[in-house]
Amino acid sequence: QVQLVESGGGLVQPGGSLRLSCTTSGIIFRMYAMAWYRQAPGKRRELVAGFTSDGKTNYADSVKGRFTISRDNAKNTVYLQMNSLKPEDTAVYYCNNAILPWGSWGQGTQVTVSS
């Protein structure tokens, strides 16, 4: 069974940066296109950044040019570098399969952007 453990969140001022990590187990990590999702209070979970099946990346319009997704297959880990953070980026961030999310989600990591 897949296990997803997100980390790296925190409280940051507007304009600041954070790097999120998601370590996986129970899967052959290199075989899957991974993605980062987020859910803000009172809103639906949305895809923020992800890999396509052919290894390219795509981003939500709201984060293009500010966020970068990357992965290290040797460490079974996917990362999200977030720069120029805005208050509207405040949410719980999760990683999961980019194509067909697994039913099992991790606990997420809270990102709060506030002065």
C-alpha cells in the first residue's frame, strides 16, 4: 500500500520561499507521474504542479513562474520549491499520483503565508 509523507511546510512572510518534500513508500516510485495538490480552508483540493506521463511538468496558472516541481527517484521523493509566496498560497499541501490519485492521502503539510 502506498504511503505518502509530506514535510517542509511552515509559516512564511509574503515573498518568502519554502521547499516541500514528499517521501513515498510501497510503490515503484520511478514508474509514477507525481504531483502536488493543495486544499485551502473551505475550498476543494486542487492540483498545483505535476509531472505528465512523459516526464514534462505542468503548473496551475496561479503558481506558474513561482513554483517548481522536481523529483529524486533514488530517494523516492518529490519536491516543490515555492518562491514569491502569496497569502493566497496558504493551504495544506499534499502529494499524490498526478494521473489517477491514490485513495490513500498523506497527512499533508501546512503552508501559511502571512505577515
